[in-house]
Amino acid sequence: MLGRLVLILLQIAGGWFASQALIKYIPVSGDLRLGALVIIAAIVVWLIGIIGAEVLKDVGRPSGTTLATALVVAALAAALKFVPGLKIPFAIDWLPVIGAVIGYQLRR
């Protein structure tokens, strides 16, 4: 249980910092930037899960379907930006990262 909690915290922190660092190298803006951020966040969260499975105890190795689930849930979370009247109390860039972590944990 502790290994899983550590993995979640690593995925949130690593997903945020790595996605912000990697998005600088992709020349897109606007809504396409959010789409690129969805893909980057899902892949980074999945890769952290692979590394975490090797290092942490009681953490299973993720599969390809885990990556697909993380990608879909990250896209759904990012789509919350387009819901009219919905106020998001934090930066929009957090939505794909949080969605990817939730998607990863749903599949595990």
C-alpha cells in the first residue's frame, strides 16, 4: 500500500515537471498544446509506473492497456476545460496530469 502511495506521488510530481519541460520542445499553441500535453502526460505517467514497478515493492508492472486508459482519462480530464460554466480552481495544465494518474490507477 505504501509503495502505491509513493508511486502516485511520484507520478503526480514527475508528470507535472516532465510534461512542462517536454512541451517546450513541441511547437504548438492553444488547444493543440493541451492535446500534446495529454499525450505527454500519459506517456510520462506510464513510464514512471514502469520504473516504479522495478524499484518499489508491491507495485505491479503496467501494460499497454494501462497506457491507453491513462491516455483516455487524461483526454477526458482535459476536455473539462471546454465545459461551459465550469470554474477550475487551478492551472489547466494540471488536468491532463491528474487525469493520466487517475487513468493509470483505474487500470492497475
